[in-house]
Amino acid sequence: MALTAPIFISPFFLDYILPFVLVFTLIFAILQKTKILGDEKKQIDAIIALVIGIILISFPFARDIVVKLMPFLAVSVAILLVFMLLYGFVYGKTDKMQNGIKIALLIIGSLGLITVVLIITGAWDYLYSMLFERAAGS
């Protein structure tokens, strides 16, 4: 029995299918929302989105830019989600809480989130050694 790589991590899927679907979906959504080509022109919007998606995957430089940006986008959206959850927790239905306490909780939560992101990425050790240890700080 031969071992094959799962489809979701194959280079063909990651380098061609996902960028095409992403760009096709974004272009189609933008054309539908702005109605540049007119109302009820879904077929024309789809054809234009299809052509732009095919052009994207046919040029390696442009495709590589999209592929390399997606992990950053995914991490950024996850961080933004955590921030918005903290923000909603502080500024949600808290009519009885004073504004100073709300701002303090938001600052504490934001600093905590930044600290966690720095620790997870490994940047915390570099910053700590640069600021507080002589060898890297000099």
C-alpha cells in the first residue's frame, strides 16, 4: 500500500487551487457588491473573476505573493478575533461600569494579547535580551 500525501497539503492544491478560489471569490464578490457591470450580471461577473483567477495562477510571481500572504492573513484574523472578543467583553452591555475601568480593562487585555503573541512567535526572548541583557543590548 503506497502512502500518498493528503490533498489539502499537496503542492498542487496549495499553489494553484487555493489561490485561484480565493481570488475568484474576492473578485466576484467585489463585482457583485459594486455592480460596476450592472445589476443582475452574475454571469459576466463570474467570467471576469474566472479570467482574473486564471491569470493569477499563470504568473508564478503574483501567485507566490498571494500564497505567502495567506498565513499572515490567517494569523492576523485570529489575533483580531481575540482582540474583538476582549473588546466586546469590556465594552459590551456594561452600562454600570465606569469609563475609566473600561479603558483600563481594554488596555490590560490589549497588552496581554500583545505579550502572548510575542511569546508564541518567539520575539519575546529577543526583545527581553535586547532590553535587559548586556550582550545583546550593546
